[in-house]
Amino acid sequence: MNKEENCVFCNIAEGKIPSAKVYEDDKILAFLDVSPTSKGHTLVITKEHFANFLMVPKDLLAQAFDVAQKIGQAMVANLGAKGINILTNVNEIAGQSVMHFHIHVIPRYDESDGLSISFKPAEISKYNPPAIASEIKKGL
Ligand code: DGP
């Protein structure tokens, strides 16, 4: 299994750094974020080291999202969350600070909790939709 010696999440997965665990099996671990944006903010990781979402094999990715879904359901049922944000950042430009794949599962309670996500909408015509769609399709 691929591990990185100085990776904080590899060290959490190996139990070398303590964490408040929410779920664990042989491949996946979920634990509370040390800097929570709301009560119960949880991170789901693969125990094996992958730098980000784009690098994770699809069977493992499916397992990680399955755990994220169950945790989201438990947050609604047991913490009183009124909604959930699922977030996975890829690279620094997108806000990734720990370079080990993780899914944020963020319970939402009201407008004044710690998270605000805003989109600055532009006109879609600015981006030539058929050309952009065809560039993306070429890579699939
Ligand atoms: P991101 O910015 O998407 O890479 O999120 C990384 C998250 O990891 C950030 O919300 C804080 C959390 N984090 C960083 N170090 C630790 C740690 O040692 N323990 C725990 N529980 N969370 C950590």
C-alpha cells in the first residue's frame, strides 16, 4: 500500500497521530476535522495515499463516497443537520492544503454556520459551450 512518510493523513491512518474516528474499515477512515467549519465536520480518506480525487482508483473512490453518504445520513438523523455539503479539493488553486485525498462531509444547520460557498455567475456564451464541451468529451 502506498504511504508517504511525512503525510499527516497517512500518519492518522496508521494511528501515529490521534483523531476522533467516525468510521473505519481496512480501506477507508473517517474522522473529525481538527478545524471544523461546523459541528461534526468530517473527513473521509482512503488509507492508501493518493494525492487527490483525480488519482483514486474508481472502486476505492466508490467506497469512500459510500461512507461519505452514510455519514451524511447520520448527520441528518442524529446531529439535526438540515443539509450537507460534500467537498473534495484538488490542488492548491482549489484550496487543497493536505495533499492526501479526502472528502469533506460538512453538516449545515443555518445560514450563520462556518461555511459560505458563492459562485460568481458569468454568461455561458463567454465560454463557447459547444467547443468547451467537445474539449472535455475528447478526454473521456
Ligand atoms: P483541504 O483544505 O481540503 O486540504 O482540507 C484539509 C483539512 O484537514 C482542513 O480542514 C484541516 C484538516 N486537518 C489538517 N491537519 C489535520 C490533523 O492533524 N487532524 C485532523 N483531524 N484534521 C486535520
